[in-house]
Amino acid sequence: MRANGRTVLAGAIVLCFGTTLSSAQDLTNPSFEEPELVKDNPWGDLAAGWGRWGNWMNRETQWQPTHSGECLMGYHHWQIEQKDPSGFYQDIPNIPDGTPCVFSIHAYRDEGTNVDSVELRIEKLGGYGTFGSRVFTSSDIRKNGWGRLSVSATTEGDEGIRVLVVVTPCQDGIRNGAVKFDDAELSVRFGE
């Protein structure tokens, strides 16, 4: 068909080489709504699909506000007596070698909270062997409101990855406040 002296093609064939496909990788229980049902969990403070370590890092069903849903992961900074970090993690298998990944989570710092830092990390499956890490100081975390924190990395090996949130308490003085976490997300870019 011709229009104004130019040929207009009604259809076209497009060839793409090296196509990149982005997708959100499904994390198990990204909003911490589901309690752990396989392991002993008498208080319901373990979140299904997530491991944890350290003290006072709990799935909370009564804390408000949430980013979405009715539950979140809460760090009770005011109750911490040790200097060691606490955290939570999830393993995601079968992500190919050389895959760019972005792990993010929403965080909320209560008024007066004086944690030392929050670190997001992407490691090889099962832990250890860090692919990417980003540390946020207390002042980097939004106070009295939700803000998105993220870290990016490229995988090495094809086993998969572990995503982690690590909270380090204030190292000197009185510890105050709490930090809330909700709506974790993992995006991967296949084919790069």
C-alpha cells in the first residue's frame, strides 16, 4: 500500500539476537503473611520460606503499619543485648551462571531507632561467597515511612542464590526503636 509517495508496510518481521528477558523471580512468602508450619513455631514468629539467625528478628502479626497485607518482619532493636547482627534469608535454586539479579525489600525505621546498619546481600546458594552487598546506615532508612532498599549482583555458577537482610545493632550506648521489613522482591535478567 502507498501513502504520500512512501511505501507503508502493513507487517514487519523483526529478528532479535541476544534477547534479554526480565522477570520477577518468585520468592516464597515475600510479605511474611504465612507462618512456618514445618518447623516448631509455637509463637508464629517464624515466616514460611525464610530462615533467620540472631536475636529478636521476628515475623510480626500485630505491628503497624505494614507495607501490604497484615504481617511483616520486625527487628526489636530496643531488646537487643548483644553486639552481633541478626537477619533473615531465603535460598532460590536454579538461577543460571552470569544472571544479573536485583533483591529489594521495603524498610521502615521507627522514630528514635538507632541501629548501626542494614545490609542487603546476594550470596551463592546455601550461603557464603558474596556476589553483591549494600550497606545502609540508620539515616539511609526512611523514618516513619516505607522506603525501598535494594542490591544488585551477577551470579557465579548455576546452583542459585541466597538473599539476605542483615541488621547490625548500635554498638555503643542504649539501643532504641525497631525496624520493619515487608514485601521482598527478586528480579532476574535472563539471557545477558
